[in-house]
Amino acid sequence: MGYSDFNDDLPARIKEQADIVQVIGECVELKQAGVRFLGCCPFHNEKTPSFSVHPGQQFFYCFGCGASGDVFEFQMKYHNLDFPTALKELARRFNVQIPEKPQSPQERERSRKRKAMYAVNEKAAAIFRNNLINEAQAKVAREYLKQRQIPTQVQEKFGLGYAPSPDTTPAGWNFLGSQLNDAERLAAIEAGLLVKNEKGGTYDRFRDRVLFPIYDRRGRVVGFGGRIIGEGQPKYMNSPESMVFSKSASLLGLFQQGDEIRRRKQAILVEGNFDLVSLVVHGCTNVVAPLGTALTIQQLKLLKGFAEECVLLFDGDAAGMKAAMRSVPLFLSEQIAGKVALLPSGHDPDTFVQEQGLDALNVLLENALPLPEFALQQLVEKHGLTLDGKNRIVTELQPLIKSAKSSLQRTLMLSHFSESIGITAEELGASMPKAEESIPLPVEGPPLEAEYGHSSQPEELRPLSGSQKRLVTHMVLYPSSALQLEKYGLRECLSGTIGEVLLLQLLALLKQYDGVEPEELLAKLPKGGERVLVSDILLRSSSPDEGESCRGTEEELDELLCWLEREQLRRQSSELVELISNCALRNDPEELQQLVNRKMSVDRRLQELRQANVLGSG
């Protein structure tokens, strides 16, 4: 779904109301530089600010990684939202009414049920939380949390609550249900909070459990995870699947820890709810848990919007190693950097951090093995490097290599694994099932140091001279000057270079819009030499105050126009020489005299400009 799925003027009205500097400034520290604001890009690691926000055009661009767009694009990329959600969030925040889309009766009923389920989950979370804090029947849970060293502020952060044992409350098995009205009870049944009994009544699903509300990215309670206090099974229990909750597409702690994960560009994944909370208590705050299930593709997709790297912090027992091995193809398929840190035998994350502390945990995380290396190491330890062992290793490597999402990734894996087990990459590749059609990796443009004359165009372009570079630099920094420069022969001067390509693209933009900013030109360029050149120009440009910028621009523009005039005169002089030669052969004295007079006039003006030496010979 994109802009066209909404009322035509709705995105424009929202953009008019939404202050892009305010929205981005809540996530990025911005400092004003002329008419722009600069900060460190939130989408890649950098120390020198290259992230530019232009309030006048409601536009952002990173000169380092190329991220660009309007306020909607920022919301989508930073908060990992789809477009409809980003639009609705901004509309809500800046008080723009969204016209209701006509719905079928079935759609209206489904929407009503979803809203009711969110509401009853929210109410249940408040009831369970109040019970934990204030009621005598929750003393056992408070003691349990104290024993596990979970302080009040962390309990509050995660919204922990307690569903009492039926033996300790007058309501018995109907503690939650007795506090809901008829409509809420129906929604609670849909959400899995209540279960119907044979007599047509209901009873509470969660009993005698410390409860963790599970939030979606918008902070809505979609379900619960409960850890039993007394006797009974299962030890951990989650809400059942519903219209608002999918266990395989949810991550405990992502709502609370998302900003820290994004800041560090790394997520730590642990298996248990209390493992997560214990690590947060001890200062490891970029941690999430997959709700007691094996890691899923949907959960990795969630994390892709927050982290560049994920570290699996698993128990060092057979189950932990099996879980880590099982996740390798998922990381390769989603092309996320994954690592594994296995805990010492007899420890889980909770016991390890309580006994050894945060420093020891950080050492363990820093020494985490990349997932492919971990997988191979486990296979070598399991099967050995005998002939039979190698055959078994090759067999078990097949699903890993098959999960490679590009031919390059597959080739690198074949080369790496083959060297480690002592066979050639060709032999290992020949033993693999035929790979399915791979998705090619995006081809990056040349580095900033690349010669400006190399373009993403297939034809060969001439390199820019020093003077041509200066012309292109001015044109990029001050796009409005391109029209005047073009009248003075800029295109002829840049003919056959990357500068001519940029000029044509800039002129096309100027025909569409009244004002064009450098970042907008950059955003329109494909990856390749043109984009690299423009990015390098903008990165190297200083940001003087507006007064100085205007004076400098006028003076420089005059110099450039003079230089272009000189280049035009040079071309005219050369053309006149040829015309004079041809005219002499035709023996036409009158025309010859006119041509000679014209050349003398051109040469006099050219000599005046040379003496002024406004730009140098280039």
C-alpha cells in the first residue's frame, strides 16, 4: 500500500503539518547549519555528521549511506513501519483527520473485534499489574521477584503483573473474568484470556503466574507470557494465537528495548523471559526474547529494522547448540549478520550475569563466533575430519549453503567451508544440490575516491578537468544557477563528461519544480559515478551562514560565467579559423573580410578575459 491508497491530498496535508526537524530530532541529535540541520546518521555507524535535514523541502539525506526521503520515509525506516502505519501515526500526532475507508460488514466486524481485543488486553494488563503491586494474594509473586532480584523499576518497565492462584482469591478460577463486563468477556475469550467451560461459563487461562505483557511495535498489548510460581505445567505459557497475536511474529522486549538496539546496531537474543529481564537489570539493555519458541523468519524480519547484527546467547547444553544450529539458515536467508555466544555448562544468561557480572558477559559477547563458523565448528566436533566424517559434514552443510541468498554468498561459503575441511571449493560445490535461482546482491557504486570521469553509464566519459569540476561543484551546490550557466554554454563545456549527464538530470528536475535542493538531485540519481560525485561534493562543502553564502555565490557565479564566455570565444575563434580557410579557397574577398573582422573582435575579447585570469587555464 502506498500514497495512492489514501485520499490524494492526505499525505501532502500531513507533510504540511508534520515538522520533519521535530520528528527526526527526537531520534537524532541535530545542529543547524545554514538552512539545513546536520547530525550523525541513525542508519549506519559514523562519527562525522553526514545526515542532512532540510526543513524547507521537508527532506532528509545521508551522504554516507544514501538513505533519503521525506518524513514518511524516515518513520518507516527508523521505526520499521509500513507506509499506512507511518501515515496514520503522523496523522494522529499532528491532528490530521483520515477519512474512513468504506468497509464491508465483515471488515467492520473484524475491525471491531480487533479493537475490543486490544482494549481487553490493556485492561487485563492493568488488573494483573495492580494485583501484583497491591494485593495480599500476590505476596508470593512479590517474594519470587525479589528472590530473582528484579527491582520495582524494571518490573514497571516491563509491566509485570500476577494472575493469582484460584486457592488464594474469593473469585477462584474467575479472578479476571469477574472484573469484566459481558462485551469484555467475549473479547477476552477471543484473545485467549478466558476459556469456555462445558457449562457455558468461563475460567481464567492464566493462574498463579507472573505475567509479562507482550507489546507490538506501537505499544499495544497483544498477548501475555506467564511463568508459573507454584507447581504445575507448563512452566511458561503464552497467549494462544489470535487476530492480534502471533507468537512467531512477536519478540518480548522489542518495544521496551528497541531504541537501545537501534542505537547499538546489535540485538542480543536469549531464550527465556527472566533471562531477558535479568540482563536488563544488570545493564545489558539491547536484549530481546523469542517467547520460548525457536527463532523464526518473522522475528528476524522484525529485528532487521533495528539491528545490523544479532548475537544468540544460548545455554551451552545440547538444546542450546541445536537451537543455534537451527537458526543459521534463517540468518543466511535474511542476510543478517549473526553470531553465537554459548554460556558455560550449567549456566543460563540469568545465572551467568548474576554470578559473573556484566563485564564477564560482555567478554563472552565480544568473543561470539559468526554463525557459519560456529556451525562448521560444531559439525567438525561432532563428526571429526575422517573421510566418513567429512562426508557427514558435507551432507549437513547442504541446507546451510542452499540457504545462501545470492550466488556471491554461496561462492564465499563454499570457499570458506571447503578450506576448513580440506577439500576444494569445486568438490564441495559439486556435492551440493543445484542451487535455486539466487537473488543478486545490490551492486554498490565506486568509492568516493573513484575518478569522476567514470560513470554508471556504459559509454566511456571523459574525465573532468579542474575547471569543469569547479563548474559542476557550483551547479550541484546551487542548482538554481544551472539555468543561467546553461545559457552561457555550460552543456557545450561539459560535453562528453559526467558533468553533462548531471546537468541534463538537474535541468529536468528544474522543469518539474520551482526550487530544487542538492539532496533532491542526489536522491534522483541511480547508484554509480554521478551519485558518487554529487555525494562527495556535498560532503566536502562547508556550511557558511546564509549571508556569506549568498555573497560568495554571486561572486563565484560571475567568475564562472566569465570563464564560460571565454570558452565560448575559444570555440568561436577555432571555428572562424576554419571558416576563413574555406573562404580563402573560394576567393570571396568580401566574406573573407567579414570573417577576419569577426575573429579579431573575438580575439580581443578573449585577450581581455585572459588578462583578467578569472579562473585559470584549466
